[in-house]
Amino acid sequence: MSRTLFPKITSYKQEWFDVGDDHQLYLEQSGNLDGIPVLYLHGGPGGGTSENHRRYFDPNLYRIILFDQRGCGQSKPAPSINDNNTQALVNDIEKIREYLKIDKWLISGGSWGTTLAMIYGIAHPGKILGFILRGIFLGTQAEYDWLYRPEGAQRFFPEYYDEFIEHITEDEQCNPLAYYHKQLHSENEIAAISASKDWYLWELRLSSLEHHHIGMLQVEDAHQALCMAKISSHYFIQNAFIPENFILDNLDKIKEIPAILIHGRYDMVCQLYIAQKVAEQWDNAHLHILPCAGHSGFERQTIDAFCKATDTMAEFLNEKTK
């Protein structure tokens, strides 16, 4: 029987956690205070958390910790790229762990959240019980080219890509990422908001096999679109502030940590071959390929696989402590 999300639950604590640099992170906890501590890292960069992210985890087994990364969601200020980079996010995660007095925790996430999870793990491998990662992304030039340059995802979505670049001059169409970065970070607020909606729509259209005919009416939350587009472009134009192939080159630091990797065969945002590369180098990782799933974390097969993975990991971790 296919699994569904766990029932809706409310958080038992919400707060804004000051991490310095004039950033306050929205931080929440739900589930069992005495359960396995798990941190879920949202996508983007700049995507923000959803109350449904809590529902991947059995609230009787897990102490569920979510936060909005710097500059997005309910964190303050948002959107903001000031002092916003990958190393700052890694430091923020470690500050949260220390603040919550957690010795070791399970790290989970989707898309950009997998990138951040692995980079955090490389920096702090001794603090991690395991990983559950959905939609692997390494932050390499090939992945940015696939998403934003011609001859990548454009080959599968030519009409949507035409809309994505229709406002770009012919001279700039060879590098849409640079164009969007300029628009999103300009002082023209109207132009920035318009560009953010176009950026967000392109990614939404790539993300799901189950939801069709996605148009601008589906871009309902202007704040979310602006956070997502502005912060993502800020990170991607600077290669996520990491050297090329950083994660693969340092994967040996976490290869002994147990990991469940979940990836849709038809993921058009994060390509499957990237997940395969990671699985080949990660001794203690199992890659679960979903035969009829795309990128979204809330498609039926993905929900089924993620919820089963959290139950499997809980059973494994509880057995280890006996």
C-alpha cells in the first residue's frame, strides 16, 4: 500500500533564532521531544519551509526541526542576500544544533537541501546519525547549465523555456542566469518582482509530472517567488560559494554515515545521473529510483518513498541504540 503523509500536526515551539549578521531564523519544533532529532533542510536556495515537511516523519518517533534559511520564508529580514552564503548556512545549522543541545541528529532535505545537507555533513560528520536526501543536487556548473542555458532542460520544455527567455535580448540569451541575476538585484522593484515570477514559474513547470498546465496563476505567493528567485540567483551566479565538484571530492568524509537517497527517474530539475554518481562513491548509501516521479517532494511516489525511508531509518537508529 502506498504511504501518504503523516497527519497534520502543529509545532510545539516556534521562535526566531538570532544567528548574528542581523539575521533571525524562523525555527520550529514538532513531534516527540524525546524522539530521534531530525533536521529538514528546504530547497531553493530561498524556498522556505512548509508545514507539510513535518508530515514526512512519524511524530511519535521523531523530534522534527524545521527552519527557514537566511533571507527567506519567515526569517528576518526577507528577502535578503546580505551575509548570505553557503558557509554562513552551515554555521547556522551548527548553531541551531548547539542551541537545542542535540548531540547527533538525522539530516534530511530535498533539492538544494541535499546540497546543504552534504556540505554540512562534510564539515561536521561526527554530529550526524544519518541522511535522508531527495533530489540530489551538487551545485556544479553542468547543473546550472542544464537548468538555465539552451540545450539543457529547454529540450524537454521548449515552449516554457521560450517564455522564460522572452524578455531577454538575443545577445543575453546565451546566459539567462546572468540576465535574471541583474534584474532580480536591480533597484527597479517592479522589474525584480516580474523577473522573480518568471524564474519561479520556470522551475515549477520543471518540477512535477503530476501537475500540468501550470501558469502564472499558480505563482500565488509573491514573497515566496521573490525569495526563491533572488536568493537562488545570488547563489548560482557564484557557484553556491563552493569549488567545482566540492561535494564529490570530499564525499569520503561522510561515506560511512548511513544514507537513503531518493530520486525521481524523470526529475527535470536535478538529473538522475548526479544521484547515481553520489551513490557510487558513498559506501553506506542506498539509492532508491522512483520509476514514475519527477522533482517535487509531494508527488505520490515521492511521498511514499520518503515516509517509508523515515520509518526505516527510525527502526535502524533505534536498533543501534539497544
